Amino acid sequence: MAEPTGLRDGNVSRGGGSGELRQSNLTAILRYLRDHGPSSRHDTARGCGLGVSTMTDLVGDLRSRRLVAELDPIRRPGAGRPTRPIALDGEPWCVMGVHVEVDRVHVQGSTVGGTELWQDTLSAVFADDHDGALVLADAIASQLSRVPEGHQLVAVEIAVPGYVGLDGTSVTSRALGWDGAGVGKAVRAALGETGLTDVSVGISSDFHLAGLYAARVLLSDPATTVAAYFGGLSEVGSALVVNGEIFRGAGGGAGDLAHLHVQADGPECWCGRLGCLNSVLRVQELLARAGLRDAEQAAELVVTDPEQAVSLLVEGARDGDAGVLAALEQAGSSLGRAVDDVLGSVNPHAVILGGYLGRLAPFLMPALDRQLRARVHEGPYADTQILVTDQDPPVTAGAVLAARDACLYDPLALTTPLR
Ligand SMILES: [Zn+2]
């Protein structure tokens, strides 16, 4: 089984041994079908730069693994022989997307092909006196009974509210009280005890996965698009998604736009910085600045009922409350400064505002637009799209996508021929 690394962009390098080349060609076909849907063999071969005979051999291999299916023939008027399109299959293979929160774990089971199998939410105590990694590993192992008969688990992706270590398996999270918790090791051991020794176990920051999902769903052609994502439930999280993949950078920490410096003397963030984007944009700060709650009440409300906390701001703004409008104007300006810097450093096709930033977007956009004026007058940035979605950050769904990808990117190690 391939060990997860800090840099997993799905591009297996070409030109190694023949095994490596084969793996890379198989993955190219699977990615093409994932990104384009059912396609003719001709289009798939051309899109992947493969010859006809190589294509026949590789598709035969993928069909034997039930990763690709041949669909019913399509007859085109005037064309010769009817052609049979091919499509992603993956139905016998099961993956698990896991989202770890402070006091609970969300799990979603799916086939590699994308059919949802089950959803569950487990309460879990990750307090300091427990070994959090073991608690999580037990929670994941308890879900194995949900894998339906005839399906085999091949990949698990775990979304954590924190940073993943350079080894790709340890997690540091202030929210969970984890300092280098050995999550990957514990989960592999728990799966291994049940005989599952070849399951891919990936770990990512929760907002990387939320950004991945948002980019794949919202962008018209994610495979050729660069996107920056900002979202959150009550605090800002962020990601960069390049050509449909999380951009992780040298150590897995790229896309941490939520903690860009936007104010020299701003409030203190949990990250330790003064005046980072999250410190001035998080919901508790906005509630207090708008005069809707004092600092203590605001801090409590975002924990007990984050949705209600955001609703107070939305309703206040709709009612024309001067304090709320001023707070959101200032917030839009701060977000605009951060977005301006991101446009200059990354030049994305799109900036996605999701989660509570999506809900507040109508009131943030005027000030945000003003901050971008100097930028979008310049040619390279003129076509930048700002996309808004007010759905909760889709972290579990993003983890499912990443787990399905793990199988597409390593089909030879994670699946076996079935016929
Ligand atoms: Zn911060």
C-alpha cells in the first residue's frame, strides 16, 4: 500500500519503470472519466494521450477491477459501427469519509463510484486525559460493520481541525488538544486488527477538504481551474484548489489564507497572531463589534449555537441595524484586503465564499469589491469570479471525495481483478 505523504496531488510521475508508467496511465483514464463523465474510448484516449492498443489493454484491466464499466452502445446517424462509451464504475469498492469535531465524529460511507452507502454521527470524547488517536481509531473501526456485503473497504480519509505533520500521519490540533497525535498509526492498527491491512488512510485539514468539495461542485471545469476557498461555521478556514486537487505546498500547509495578516493591531487569534483575517472576521468578533452581544456572551453563543449566531448578524443587517452594518462593512474590507493579496499571489480563476461567509456575502461584498478595485483593473485579474455558496462547509463530503480519489490514484495497490 502506498503511504500517504504530505504532497499528494495525484500526479504520479511518468517515465519511471513500466509499472509506474502503467499506474500513471490507469490513473489518467480514471481521472478523465471522473472529470468528464461517460466518454467514448476515442475521446478518452485522446484526452490521456494514449494509443488505441494501449487503451484497449488498460481499459480491460480497469474493467476487470470493476473501476470502469462499458455502457450500452450509442448509434449515431450516418456513423458506422455503434460505439460503447466507458464510465467510472467502482461500485464494489467502499470508502469512508470521516470528519472529526471537538465532541463528535461524522462518517459517510460511499462506493468509489460515488453511491452513498451510509451516514453516521458518533459522539466521542477527545479530552486531554484520553488518547484521542485511539478514541478516533475505535470510532472508525466501529463503522466497519456498516460496509455492505459484497463491498470491500479500500480507503479512509480523515478530516481534522488542525495541521497534519510532515509524516502525513500525526495531527496537531488546538481544538482537540492534540500535539502530534498518532492518528494514522492508530487507525491503521485498528483496521489491521480486523484483517484490513491494505486500506489507504489519508489525513487532511478539514478546510482543505471543504474547499476541495466546493471547487469540484461549484466550478464548471474544476480540472483546469485554480480556486481559493474561504468558509467556516463560525471561524474562517481556507484552501487553495488547483486543477481539482488540494494544493498542499512543501509541507501540506498551503492555502492557510484564513490567518493572513490584515490588521496591524487587531485582536488575538487562537493561531497566536494579532490581527489575522480570522481574528477580525470570526463570528464572535462580529457579534461583539456589532454590539449584539458582549465579548463573553458572543464567545459562548458561537459554541452553543453557531447558526443562530450568524442569523443574528444576517437579521440585524436586513433590519438596517447601524452597528451590524458597520461591523460587516469593516469585515468586508478586511476580507477584501486578504482576497486582493491572494489574487496577486495566486491569480485564481475563482474565489469561493462558503459557510457563514456565504450567508453574510450580500453585506460583505460592497466593501470587498472596493478593496479589489485597483486589482481587477489589471488584465490578469479582470476575469476573476467571486462565487458564493451559503451551505455549511462540506467537510465530510470532501473527505469522501478524497478517499475515492485515493483509489483512482492507486488502483493497482488498492484493488484486485474480480473476474
Ligand atoms: Zn489566526
